[in-house]
Amino acid sequence: MFHKILIANRGEIAVRIIRACRELGIGTVAVYSEADKEALHALMADEAICIGPDKSKDSYLNMQNIISATVLTGATAIHPGFGFLSENSSFARMCEDCNITFIGPDADTIDLLGSKSKARETMLKAGVPVVPGSEGEINNIKEAAKLADKIGYPIMIKASAGGGGKGMRAVYSAGDLENAIISAKNEAKAAFGDDKVYMEKLIINPKHVEFQILADKYGNVIHLGERDCSVQRRNQKIMEESPCAIMSSELRSKMGNAAVKAAKATGYVNAGTIEFLLDSNNNFYFMEMNTRIQVEHPVTEMITGIDMIKEQIKIAAGEKLAYRQKDIKFHGHAIECRICAEDPKRGFIPCPGLVENVLFPGGPGIRVDSALYPGYMVPPCYDSMLAKVIAHGKTREEAIERMKRALSELIIDGIETNVDFQYELFEKDEILSGDYHTGLIEGKKHYERNPFKTKQYAISKIYRSRPQEHKLPIEDKPNVPEGIMTKCPGCGKIIYTKLLLKNYKMCECGYYFRISANERLAMVLDEDSFVELDQQLTSRDPLNFPGYGDKLVKTQTQTGLVDGLVSGKGAICGLPTYIGVMDASFFMGSMGTAIGEKLARLFERAKEEKLPVIVFTASGGARMQEGIFSLMQMAKVSGAVAKHSKAGLLYITVLTDPTTGGVTASFAMLGDIILAEPGALIGFAGPRVIEQTIGQKLPQGFQRAEFLLEHGFVDRIVTRDKMKETLGALLKLHYKDYTSNTNLF
């Protein structure tokens, strides 16, 4: 079992996790933003650490600071709660890389189920019913229109990486389809950083029913019954109950078995929720799986007696499930109401502010999960939920009466809330009968009431007065594993290094990180096709330049290279080519005698075998420590290029940042086709030298790849992710002239 857990969340769920840990004898670490320095979770935990400013992206979504806080405090596990990083696969992988247990499923499972389209495909293979729709993302408006006609309107456009009602658009006619797709993609991109969307048949007025799953790493999977989450506003739940009032035992068994089958199909481990749509004919369809604890988990706890948070922790610690399916018994009925700082009369807009007074309800069958206290300032930066009121009774009718009593007793003064709105729900015939659906609230008028308010009592401040040590992990400089995160010099964003590598070391802002020669070769060449040549050639110190010999040895040790060029023979898209790649990490890629000799030999071999040559440049020019010997390489390599060209063979140069000096003045600009990476600095002398020489201010972007393309010095700018594809296409065109040469392949 863990000795200390960091809770990467805030508010009532953080308080809930702290309480569960305390009962298990586990130490707790809270993290908080500057806006939450007086928040209850930060005051209750054994330790509390500020992780950044108010905005979520700088604090509760700041993966680097959360990992830093974990390492600093010696916590060995992170509980993400719900929201924020709870379904972020990059964060889960980061935890794995740092030997920190992420209390939830593994990163690959989060990836699979985080993609709505991939999850749908998985369920289809597993035989779990799914709503008719697209088999994968929508990439073409015309294809989407054909599919929508086939499925039949109305349809729903959904964000593949979505949740919480974001990136969803209902479409009732063909004329609205294109705008709906564009709108959904834009919202999905803004909310999740991913604009992929897919299409489903829109089930009119369905019930939203979900099944709670528990699964351990030993292959044991059980369900803990269903929750009816059909009362929603703007596709977000506000009231949940368990069991579903209109569900038969037979239907519960079918849906429960399907939920277990869905979890097993994904190899799921920990607590999760399978969400279904249930139509008026009791047909049910898989909608999505939430890979985290749900806001509404208390209703399941109330009817099963199982502590979901404790079970999550035990499973993450490697324990087997203590229950089998036959052990699960349901007792009575439970209802949860989400109490939010929002104004129902004004479209449920958030209403942050100072909480002047609080009185929580009590009595038989009532539970309140909250982090509120008098004097607490509800910040505008986060979700508006303040508390959850849960009522339990032997029957549904008793649970409803207890909920009404609890809502009448609940007092939150100083800010607008939806308490009265929630009370009014339980006077609706649809709620009382249990025969309601997801469209119950939308478009309907709700009336105010004046509930009886009981005498106000002071709330205990024992946690507020508790002495607490607060630390800033950044100031304490914890020993976080080096290289886990990388800061982008272009936009300042902190990027998970593995994600950066997966994206060809390109930041979303457009900044290109410099890459090594071996990384470049791996990106453009076919796997296992490269044979390095002339690796024995290394620079000497012909002029006995002061310190040069020692610096050569030091650089070779640091980079693992013998010099600033890696050359050899490989294949791109199955087509053979000679290739040379300069590495700016070795003396800034400067050309000395060894590089000149390796390039000359490269062209000579290519000429003999009648093969093309591709050279990636990244250089500050000729190597000054070798003087005239380095300058002579310009002529030697240019001569080898000329002989290769006379043989009618293709030479492609790819200019990367930077390509300057003697390299630019010789072989870099001699290519038959000259490509460049976006933003690459290309030129002979630097802009400052040129401005001082000519006495004029240079144009904006002078010597950048885009400027050279505009003025005809570069044929095309190619992004890294398209480089192999582009080079392959050019080689294919070249080889059309050599199809009679049977020795090429």
C-alpha cells in the first residue's frame, strides 16, 4: 500500500480523496493554485504545495509542477480525481516514466477510450451495441453527407476526444450539416486540442444510463449497477439516481453484462464508467467510457456500501478485487443533486463570489460532499460545482422526500446557486414517475420557490486554524528526472518530451527544435535500411589550433559522434539513395576536413552506382580551427557534386536551421532540388554583418526559408512530418528515368 498520495485536483473531490486516504492510514499531499490558497482541500491535507497561478493551464493542468510536487514530497502515487488531468494519457505516461503510480487505467487504455471513434470500433469488435454512425473520424464533408443520408436524420456530430458536452452538434437536416461539422471541429479544437469529430444517429429523447465498473490487473471485472444521469442542462449532468426507476432486472442484467464485456475488451484496470443511451424501446447503445471516477459515484456507494475511492487506491496498489459479481447487492435508492454557483434564470451562467454563510443539511439518509465554508471566495477560474447533496432511502419515494427536505435545509448565502432550481425538479411529474429523458430541462421554463430556511448555525473552522506548511516546488528545485519536460523557446510552453518526439520535435506554435543526425535519419529512412559509411574518418588538428584537439575529444564524448556529418546508404519508401546528414550539435555542424572527405566519397560512390544523393545541411560554415584546410573542402565537395550531376543523377539538398557560411557558398545551394524546413536561417553571413556592411536595414524575415522561397532560391518548404513522403515522391520521379537499370534494386 502507498505511504503517501498526491491529489492532483481541487474542491470537493480532493476533500473526498483526503478522507478516504486518512481512513486507509495514507498520508496526503494537496496541490493548489494561487486562487485556492484558502481552499479546504489545501487546509485539510497533511501537506500542501502551490503549483502555479489561477488559470488551470498554469496550475491544475501544469504537469511539470504536479510531478515536481510529487517528487518533492516523496509521494509515490497520484490520484487525479475527475476533470483536469484525470483522462490525460500524456500525464499518465509521465507518471509511469517517473515511477509514480497513476491511480487509474494505463496511458494506452486512456488513449484508446479517449478517442470516441476508436472506442466505438473496439465495442463493435467486442459485440457491444453501438449507435449507428461513422466508423472513425469524419474527414470529408461529402462523405459525411452520404453517411448522414444513409443513417437518416437527425444525427449528432461529436468530438472524438470530447466530453462534458463540448464539440457536440445536433443536425436535423442536410442543409445544416456542413456548418455543424465546422462548428463542432472548432469547439473541439479549442476545448481538447484535437478537432477530430465523428457522426452518430441522434437518438431522440433517450435515457442516459451508465454502469459503474471495477477491474483489477488480474482480469477480474465487476459492475456495481447503473446510474440514471438523464437530467442534464447543456449536455451536462445535474441530477443522478440509482437504480434507474424504469429498468427491469432483465434489462439491468443485459446492460451490466455488456458493460463488463466492454471493460474486458479494452483490458481496463481500475474504476471506470460505461455510458449507454437507452431508447424508448429499451434498446441500449454504447456511448463512451469514462476512464476515471465520476462526479456521481456517491449514489453507487450509497446503494452498494462500497467505497469507490478506497477501491481505486487498492487496485492501483496491486490488490485483487475483494468482490465478485454475486457479492454485489443493491440496497434502497439514492439520488444526487449537484449544487452549483450558477443562475438558472440567466441560462445557468456561473456566479462566483464570497460565500457569506453555509448550512449543510443532515438527518437520516443525507450525505453532503463539499469543500465550502463561510468566508470562502468561490473563484471564477474553475467549474461552478460547490457541493453534492446525496439522499438515500429504502424506496425511491423515501429518497425523493429526503432530498427535498435536504434542499430546503441547505443554505449558501452570498452567491447565486441552483438549489431552488433543484428543489423544483422534484415537483415535476416526469421526475416523480422516473419516466424522464435527456431533453427534460432544455427549452422549458422553471419557476422560483421560497423554501423554508432553517436557523443558521456557525460552521466549524477546525481545518482553517490548522497550521500548514506551504511550499513552492519550483523554488525548492526537486530532483525531477531530467528530460521529462521541454520548454519551447518559441512560445514558452512546457511540452512533455515524449509527445514532442512523437510530433517530430515540432511545437504547435510552429517552432522547430533542432534534431540530431541520427534522429533525422530515423525520421526519413525506411526502418533498418541505413548502412553508415566512413565512420572511421575524423577531424585532425592540422594547425595545432589552441585547445582544438581537447575540444574535439570532449565534443565526441558528449555527442557520441566522430564528427559533424553522418553519411551512408539507405532507402526512402523502398527507393535506394545515398544520404548525408549534418549535426549542429558537433561544432555547430561546421565543415572540416573529415566532413569534406566524407561528402566527396558519398558523391563518388553514388556516381559509381548511379544513385541519387540527399544531403541535410545544418552548419555554421567552414570550421575556423582548420583554417585553409576547411576552406579547401568547399571546392573539393563542389567538384564531386559536379561529376555526379554530369552523370545525370539527382542531388537534393534539405536546408535546415542554420545553413550558413561556406556550406551555403558551396554544396548546400548546388542541389537540383532545394528543399528547406520552415523558418530555417539560410545565408552566407549573418544579418547583422550584412546590415553593417551595406548600411541598410534588411527586410523582415531576410535569410529565412520563407524569404528565400519567395525570391526563388528554394524550391519548396517542407514540414518534418511530410519530409519522408516528399523525398519519396521526388525519388520515384527520378527513378522513372532509370527503370532499365535492373541493378538499382
